[in-house]
Amino acid sequence: MSIHKPISEKDNNKNDVQTAVRVSVVSIVSNTILSLFKLAAGFIAHSGAMISDGVHSASDVFSSIIVIIGVKLAGDKPDNEHPYGHERFECVAAIILAVLLSLTGLLIGAEAIGDITAGDYKYFTPPGIPALIAALVSIAVKEAMFHYTRHYAKIINSGAVMADAWHHRSDALSSVGALIGIIGARNGIPILEPIASIVICIFILKAALEIFADAVNKMVDRSCDDETEDAIRDCVLSHENVIGIDLLKTRIFGNKIYADIEICVDGSKTLTESHEIAEQVHNAVEKNFPNLKHIMVHVNPE
């Protein structure tokens, strides 16, 4: 006999969606203000690097909108067409963000290589102080937004929100490159800007690849890590009537976990007693692993 029932998600899913939306709204507001500030500083100070950095920040607004759409779709309740829920929509959002992040990095790198190969600085105008100030402000704000967003991404276990956090970090790195370029240009070394941009491009592409790989793993029914499965196994075996585990299979579905467990109990137990044991095991695992959405507990006689 076996017992199979979905985990009671209570208000956790609703709270996670609200948290993700709140974090994304903060990102949208901060990026809108910051991009306008950097664009204004770039035009006033005649800094192409700062204008490009402002456009980069403006692209983050679009990324945050994608996060909101993704987490809202993922938070929808199961329906006839999606009986197992919609969690994988968040993975789709993370993949889109990874693609946008990689495109941003490639554009920065391509522009930097173009500047280096051109090598024509005859009519170059050194950027003014406003561009320097804007770069410093951008680094501080975007790094703070990275830590803020990553903090809540870990709490709600959201790949899309984590992707948005790394988008903040890419913007901070972009501003570091702009700062180096501005300082170099003001001191007669304009080539420092494109060189720094190439290094930034590499960091951005690395972050995009990691986000993409994590999202894909969550979409192909990959099993949990060994540490999580060992913890589930220990939880099941802690029940006094469970003699052993004949089977333990897990799969990651979006940001949730599904588990199939076959436990071995005394064959002389009645059907009612075996069902009660399975129910107790189910409830114990549910209590200790909040990311588990569905558990199937099957009872085999010893």
C-alpha cells in the first residue's frame, strides 16, 4: 500500500511571490532613477562609457519586469492543463534573464574590442567630473542592490530573482569598468576603458552561464544533491517502525522537490497500521523539508 498526497503549501507560495514582486519593484524603481542619473551625467560630462552604462541600467528595468511575470506565473495554482503546478515558468524567466545577461556582456565586449582595434584617440575629449561621480554612485547602489536581491532570492529559493541579483552585479562591474576608463582617460590613458570592459564581459558571461545551467537542471527532472537525499533518508529512518528504505527517488521541479519513497515495515502490521506509519513518515518529511511539494510513500512488508 502507499500514500500519496500533495504537500499543503499553506501561504508559503503566496508569500514567496509577494516577496519576489516586492524585490523586483525595488529593482525597477532604483534602476529607473539610476539610469536617468547616469545618462544625464554621461551627456553633461561627454562620457561615452557612462552613457553606455546608463543604457545597461535601463535594460535591468526590463529584466525585473520579466522576473515579476515569471514568479507570478510560477505561483499560480495547479489547473487541468498543469496539474503539477507552474513552477517551471520561473525557470523560463531565469533562462531569458541569462540570455539577456550574456547579450549584455557580448555587446560590452564587442564595443571594447572595436575601440581597441580602432585605436584613434586624436579627437578624444576627456570626460568631466560628473561622470566620475556617477560611476562611484552606480557602483555603490548596484552592489547594495545585488546583496539585497540575492538575500531574498536565497530565502524564497528563486532562480529568477537570483538571476536578477547577478544582473545587478554585472551592472556594478560595468560601472567599475567605466570608472577605470574615466580615470584613465582623464590621465591620458583612454585605452584603459576598453580593456576593463573586456574583463567585465568575461565576468558577466560566467554569471550568465551559471544561471542558465541552474535553470536547465531544474527543468530536466534532475535529482536533489546527495546531502539533501541523505537528510531525507535519515528523517525517514528515524521513525521507529521503519525497518529500511527500499527506494528513494527525488526530482527537482522548478524550485520545488518531488519524492518517491518505498519503506520496509513489519509484515505482520495491519493495513490500517501500515497506512498510519506511511502517514507519519509523510508528515515528518513534510515538516522538515519545506521545499518538498509532493511525496509518495509506499509500504513494503519485510
